[in-house]
Amino acid sequence: MGVCVCIEAGGTKFICAYGNDPHNLRGRVRIETGTPATTMPQLLAYLHEVDAKHGVDAIGLACFGPLDLNKQSSSFGSITHTPKLSWKHFNIVQALQAEFAVPIGFDTDVNAAALGEQRWGAGAGLMNVLYMTIGTGIGMGAIVEGQLLHGAMHAEAGHMSVMQDTTQDGFAGVCPYHGNCLEGLASGPAMKERWQVHSALDLTADHVAWDLEASYLAQAVKNITLCLSPEKIVLGGGVMRQPVMLDKVRLATEKLLNGYIQNDACADWDKYIVAPAFLDDAGVVGALALALDVTQKIEVSV
């Protein structure tokens, strides 16, 4: 029996590992996200090395987007209108299939993280789990009744509108499409530009930035709670590494909902809004889930 290769293809780096156990992924490497011409040869070399040593049974690819996930589409497997122009319309699945005749599980990086956390992590045992990452961008993946939420496109909750009190925050936002949407106001780049720091984590825990950040994220959590009714919301990504953030988002969400939600899931905010169990590994563990699922589907169909 061979191994699954797990690829978290992010906007700044590709993280690769292999194995069949989410708690024992091996051979971890980091490949910088340059252009397809510079990144893909390194990725393929890694895959060939793993194949030569262990045999590759399947590949799980958790990729930055937006993506074409419609299997009936002629461009299925492509990265679509990304601001990373060299990757625009690049079909990353076809590039892998050209070298490896193995099943490939493919989804957004945040959908994969949601799947990994729901299967083995913070949402284990639950059928309705929401994962949101707050970092270079803001992305959302949702498991609804045990299935990843897909539709005409994958969820883009990072671009939802939020209320901005311009008397307290006059920042125009960094989103090139919407300006002051959630991602435009609350992503890592938004915090860097608003507060003129190298990284949001350079800000001290008592800085006013974190209360403002929590107010925007709480609006998103409130909207998602009312629309999708998850049993647990997992907040990950670089911005959430600031230890005060989880409690601030919990308190701000509770205040916004104002007692409207009365059910067991929200009875304890410490258990409803949580950190990912796999922390920064949520995406690569999710890639394993994608690989295992596509392998199992093929085995069942045979």
C-alpha cells in the first residue's frame, strides 16, 4: 500500500507532506509560491521522490483560489480570477494529472481545512462545522449535514459586507473589488496597512486594533450563525494567533446576537467558537481528507 501526498497550495507557500494518518504526516517540505514555471517543477520533483520511495496512491490538493470546482466544466481544476496573475487560469489539476495517473482530490484550502477539522479535529463527531481563516485573505469552508458546501461557486464569505463605523474607523479597506468588505477591513494585509506595521502580530495585546478586528469578525460569525446554523465555528489563520482574539470574538458575537439564539450549540461560547485542533496544519491535514475521500470513492465504484 502506498501513501497519500497532501498539498496545501497557498498564496505564499506550498506545504507538502505524505502519509495516511492525520497525526503522522511525514516528509514535510515548503515550496515558495512563485510562478507556475518556478513552483510546479519543485512540486513535481517532490511527488516523484515520494513515489519512488513509497508509491503514491492519491493526491490531495487544497489550493488557494478562486477555483473552478465544477467537474463538468472544461476548465475544472483551474485557478480562476486570482490576483496572482501568473496563476490566473492555470489548470493545476491537469498539470498533476499529466505526470501522475492517480486520483486527485481537489478543493479550496479553506474547504479542506474545514473537512480536516470536522473529521479529526475541533469539529470531530459533528455534522455541521464552519471553518474560517483570517490571514492573507479571509476564507470560509462549511460542512453542512456532513458534506462540504458547494454551489454555483465555492463559498466566498470573506467578501460579505459588514457595518463600518466610519467615525471610529475611516479605513477605506484593501479589497481591490469591494474596498471595505470583511476581507478588506479585517484580513492580515488590512491590519498591516491600517496600523502601518510589518505584521498584525507586531501589535501589542492591549492595542485598540484587536477590539476593532473582533468587532468585524463577530459580525461575520453572527451572519454565518444565523444563515448556516453550524454546531461549531473554528477560527484559524495568522491573525488568530494573537491569544486575545478568540475571547474578544466570543464576547463581541454574544453581544451582537443579544440572546436571540437559544440552543445547546451556543450555550457555551468557549465551545462554540474555537481554535483549530490542527492549528497551522489544518490545510495539509484537510488535503489528506481530500485524498482519502477520492480514493475511497474510486474503490467503491469498482
